[in-house]
Amino acid sequence: MDLESVRTFVAAADAGRFQDAAAELAVTQQAVSKRIAALERDLGVRLFTRTPRGAELTIDGQAFLPHARDLLRVAERAASSVLAGRRPLRVDVIASRSAASALMRAFHRAHPEIELDVVMLFDVDTAVAALRSGAIDATFRAVAAPGRPLPEDVESARVDDEPLELLTGPAHALASARSVTVAQLTGHRIWIPGIVPGTEWAAYYDDLIAEFGLTIEATGPNFGSDALLDTIADTPALATLMGGHTRLVWPAGHGLRRIPVTDPTPVYPHSLLWRRGNPHPALPALRAHLAATAAAPGAPGTWTPPWAIPHTASSPPPAVPAEPGARPALPAEPGAGSAVSAERGDGRARRRPPALPYRTTQVP
Amino acid sequence: MDLESVRTFVAAADAGRFQDAAAELAVTQQAVSKRIAALERDLGVRLFTRTPRGAELTIDGQAFLPHARDLLRVAERAASSVLAGRRPLRVDVIASRSAASALMRAFHRAHPEIELDVVMLFDVDTAVAALRSGAIDATFRAVAAPGRPLPEDVESARVDDEPLELLTGPAHALASARSVTVAQLTGHRIWIPGIVPGTEWAAYYDDLIAEFGLTIEATGPNFGSDALLDTIADTPALATLMGGHTRLVWPAGHGLRRIPVTDPTPVYPHSLLWRRGNPHPALPALRAHLAATAAAPGAPGTWTPPWAIPHTASSPPPAVPAEPGARPALPAEPGAGSAVSAERGDGRARRRPPALPYRTTQVP
DNA sequence: TAGGGGAACAACCACTGGTTGTGCCCACCC
DNA sequence: GGGTGGGCACAACCAGTGGTTGTTCCCCTA
């Protein structure tokens, strides 16, 4: 089954005659006949009954037609997803289960008509380069990396402070605590595999360690959060830190505990970054949505690295809510299903650890 | 863009190396390389960055990947829609805006996991033949046509009595009535274009005329319900009858009135027909749903033709609600969007009146 | 610096998918 | 009732796509 045959089938079904379909597709009637015959051979059913004055759909043809239209629609959407200029809003998140992903899902629920593509880049440097080149339209990052301010043409807005929580197995010494202070964590082994030096989230953990004298082990390969949770659950001496807004596939029966950390609460400062002057019509809607829904960051009793931008910095007032004129260049067709698409980590099994810029590492 | 290239792209993205993708697809590495290159040429963007130890997705590649997966999923669903044995439940309705369509939409809302295909056949004869051949699994019809009882292997259940309503323009003599009796209709011109002699719905109107002495004009070509409503709205001397459960695209500003008909209320007796012994796992669920939601038919004060089967005839007690074992052979994938598909009449403009078995005629 | 792994390039070949020309069938019409 | 015309299928032919094998190039690694 190839798309050209399917397109021909739809054209012939609409026209009711192969000849008209051929004219519309700028081929000969014989070509249409052969394409339809090939499609029928592929599917194993007759799609048209040939009559002296045209071709009528069989029952199978009627059943197949809406699926064929779907197929063409999805193909068009796929092609437009990489079409410069009028493509969906493309947003980088730090991981598929991160708080940024949750924010994007909420945005999609609030604006289902805005088409979205979600990608996952390696670190803030990659993301900022992609922003400036126009490859992406926005990114959720904890700007700025220490010592390197954001470029002048990149704007940002603090959108979410995500408190870290301690994750332990049922036999851990702190398992029954309702909350723990940062001071209580000193001396306990905290295991966070997959930290890549040089990234902004590695810098976050570095600062956390330096500030409070924690013991964070980043050793060993990262086999994904499932393996991490298994190990944590089974190892009384081991705990890990995890973003409180992270949505996990929570394994049942492991007795895992999520315990808030206080005094102060370390928070991961998610910001939205975008290039000044990016004309994508959906970008103001995203900014307005985040400005409206984000809890006030920088709450007392929390800690962030000194290089995290304050929530008031360099961020102009959020744009007014998107009006009809600000709709995406390719408005979603009514009833055309979900307009968001993102590559989740739960796809088919990989034969080997993913290559960059993929990342399955645990992040705040 | 052809599906084979897209399939190759997904395989390469999953594997991270062209060679592994080639092995999985049983082609050579060079073939994969050429397919990917062709796809990139088609789309106009680079999808992979080639590295010494494999190929990584570019940002465009990451954005394209979920759409590519969608495309393959939809293609698979399209192919399975005509796969004998494990295809979606295929139901014939009398028209896309009919009460049967509404019932099917309600069923889909109640059981979104059951995949459905909706087709529209010409009349009860065609539908029954399709039932017996297995081309469809169920049909909503007003059985049985006069003088011809249903075949012995076809079962039926009365599922909806649809009251007819009078539809008039604002200047019609009866426009301001809250309801009209059948007797009041005598003498008024009732226009129902598109009645095809020999069909069971033509027989319904014939009986209605014979019983109450109405004046029904079936003259003129049928240009669809929009044109019908336009004419009704503008012509004070003309009215039409319409099923009270019909969902119309209601034109604003026309001043159209829907007026109940009483004493008695003519109702169109929708029944569900299916072949005895049809093993489709979703069929019991549909029957149970309809049995549970259908209003009790045959209410006093209503009229149906004498040949309409009574609601108690030949219909065994509805099957128990479908249990997990009765799920469709191809269960909907989680999060895979709507599982219902039907050819609606609002598709692309046709170049000429539709060929049979299409029908745009107005029906009860 | 040599070796190895992985993708791209080149040349070749089969077969797909287009074209033109023609035949057949049925509805319609004189 | 037979001629006519419209519409699809079949046949023959041809170009170009898309596969193969053989080879080169590049970069990481030992």
C-alpha cells in the first residue's frame, strides 16, 4: 500500500469516475486503473464495482475511504511538521516525564487547536543554539548556566519551581519520615545515575552538593528510571532525588516513598526560553498560558543555584492572550484528533542505549 | 513521501544505526541509506546527522518521528479495516445525519475502545444481502419491507421510534403552531425530494399517505438537505417532514420551525438487524448498548406501518454486556485517537451527483 | 598509526509504474 | 433493435525508480 495509490483511491471515490480522477491527478485513466487494481491486490478486497458509467464504491471501499482520508491527512501533517515557516510550535523539554512535559500537556488541553511538536535536546547550549537557528521555538531550561549569560536575543521567563523530593525504598532509614530537612540528608547515599558533566542540570547538582555537603553518586550507566526505581526499592542504603512534578510510571508493590525535602526546599528553576522576534503565531499563546498558570516562583524557604535567573529578570510582561489573528498558520481541522505529538520514551525497544541527543537519564 | 521510506525512517531512528534498521527490514544498508536520503530530499530537511558510530536524529527528525509513527499506525488501521475476520465492527446507517448515526455516535462514546466503520447502503434489500454475505455486521433499518419477511438467518431488534416532525418556514400557515395533528396536515403541500421507489423508506411514506390522505410531493432532484431547507424557508406554501432525531446543520436566520405531529404521531421504526451467528466480538456490546439505551418503542399515540416489526418480535433477549473476552480482535491502542470512522457527506465537493450506493437524499 | 565500523558513492540490473493503442461491455437513443 | 458513445481493462512498450554488489571515505579507538 503506497500513498499515491491511496490518494488515487480517494480521488476516484470522490469523482465517481476513474477518468475524472485521472484528470485531477494529471495522469491517464489507465494509470488510475492500474493504481486502483494494485491497491485492491494489496488489500485483498475489491474497492470499486466497475459500471458502464463509472465506478462505485463497494462496501469494503466505503469502509476503507475514511481511513484513506485519515492517512492522507496524517501524511500531510507529517510533511508540514518539518516545513519551515508554517510548522507546529516546536518546544524542547528536558525529558518526557519532566515538569516541562506536564506543562506542555496542560497547554495542549487548554489550546487543543494549536499544533505542537515536542523534542528533547541535550542541554541548554544545544537548546539555545537551536532557538537562535529557528530549529525550535521555545525550550524549558534552568537558565542560565554558570558564568555564561544568555545571548542578548534570547528571552526567558521563569515558569515553574519544581521542589525536589527524596525517593526511598521501604527499608530506608528515612522511609517513614513525613518530610526531611536538607541537613538530614548529609551522610546518606544519594544515587543519581546519568548525570552528564557540562550540562546545566549537572551544574545544578554540583551547586546543591557544594551548598549543603550532600553525597551524590552519579556512578554507573543509566538504564532508565524503571531500573533506577527497582534498585532504590531494593537497596535500604540508597535513595535518590527526583523532581516533585515528575510523572512516573509508579511501580506497584515496591513500597517506594516520596518524601518532601525542607529547610530549605531545593527547587529546580524551570524557565521558558525563546528567541526575541520569533514570529510563530502560537508562541504568544504559550507564553500567556504559562504566565497565567505558573505558580509564583522564588517562594521563601526554597533554594536555587545563584545562577538561576530570578523570576523577574529580562522577561517582558507576558503577551496578551492569543486572539484569532494569532492562531497557528495551519489551524487544526475540526475533529481532526489530537494536534500534539511528542516522542515518548515508551516506544519500541531499542537494540542498544540511545544515541545522543536522546536522553533517558533521570532529571529533576 | 512513501510509506516504505517512512517505515525505514522509524526503524533507523529506533535502531540508531542504518545497518541495524537494514537488518530488521531485510534489505541492505545501502538501500536504507538511499531511502532515508530520498525522504530527506522529499521533505527538504535533514533527518539524521551521520556520525562514525551510527546516525542520530536531528531536531527536525525528532519532530518528524511521532508523525511518522502516526502515519504507520493509521496505515495499519486502514489496511485492517478491510481485513476479513479481524476488522472493525461495520454498521450500515440510513444516512449520515439520521437517528441511527446518532445512536452509533452514542455507542462510540460509551465504548471508545471498540473500533467502528460506518457505511451507508441503498436500501434494506442491499443491507440484508450485505449482512448475509458478511460484508457488514449490522444495519439500522425499518424492517421488514411489505410482503417480504426477513430471511430466517437475520435477527432484529427494534431500537428507536423516531417521531416525524413538520418543518416549515416562518411564513407557513402552521408556522406558529406548537404542535399539529395529522389531520391538520391534509391539504398542505409536503415536499420530500429524493424518495426512491422500491426502498423501504419509500414504502413508509406510501403507507403514511394511504393511511392519512396526506399530500406528499417527491418531485424534483434532490440537491441535499441544505437546498431543501433553503427552499422550505423561503416558500410559505411548502413544508416537509423530518425525523425528530435528525441532526441538521441548522441554518441560522432562516426562521425554520420544527413542529411536533400528534394524534397520532407517525414514528419511523428503526431496528437493528444482524445475521444470526455473526461471531464479531463487538456485536453483543452493540446490541446490549442499544437494548439499554433505546426508549421503549411502540408507545401509545404513535403510528407505524403495519409491516414494521413489533418491538418484541424475533429478538432474543439482548446479550449480556460485553466482557473482556468479547473485546474486538484488534483492541484500540491506548491513546490512539478516535476509533470510529465514517464517511460523512460533508467531504470534498463532488463533480457530479454521487453514484449509487451513495445517497444524499433526505430520509426520516 | 593501523584497524574497524558505519555511511555514502558508483555501477549495474530488474521491475515498477507510467504512457499509447485497443478491446469490450453496457446504457442510451434514434 | 442495432448503432453509438462513454468508461474501464488489457497489451505492449519504455523510462526511471529502487534494489543489489563492490568500493571509498571518515572518524573513533586500540
